Amino acid sequence: MFSKKNYGLTDSLLQAAKSVAAAGPVPLTKIEAELAERQSKQKLDPVNKEDSDVNNDGKVDKSDSYLKNRRSAIKAAMKEDTEQLFSVDELAAIEKAAEGL
């Protein structure tokens, strides 16, 4: 039966929800526990302190050099686009305004 007291839920659904809530939290599986432990141990690089391990996987390999080159290419392309969009005077004004921040 529906009643205002049950917020529009049937009695059986309300009873099932109460039994699940009373059971408490579901224990983590072994894999979930290992993942949570790994994530809590994993640290990020300090701010403004770059290192060779770009992707923070714990080792320096070709994927790090790929990411570094890709980021450089994107930065150069963005700079080129910005220079095409704005005049020299506008860019100077933007840089001056950014320095004040």
C-alpha cells in the first residue's frame, strides 16, 4: 500500500530499503582494496618541480618523451593561433593585463 508516510513507496520496497541500510556498508573486494591502497600511496609531483617522468607512472620511457613532444607541439600551435588572431598591440595589452593578476 502507498501512504504519505512512506513517501509514495510500497511497504515491501520500503522494508527492503531499510534492510539494506541496516546491513551497513558493503565490504570492498580484494581488487578494490588494492586499488584504494595504491591510490592513497600515489603522490603527485610538487608544484613547479618538473621531472622526466611526465605521465607519473614511476618510470621514464618513450611514452614520457612522446607526451613531452606532444605538449610542445600543442603549445606552439596555440601560440601561432593566438598570434594570428590578435595584433601585436593587442597581444602586448593582454600580456600586460596578465602580469597584473
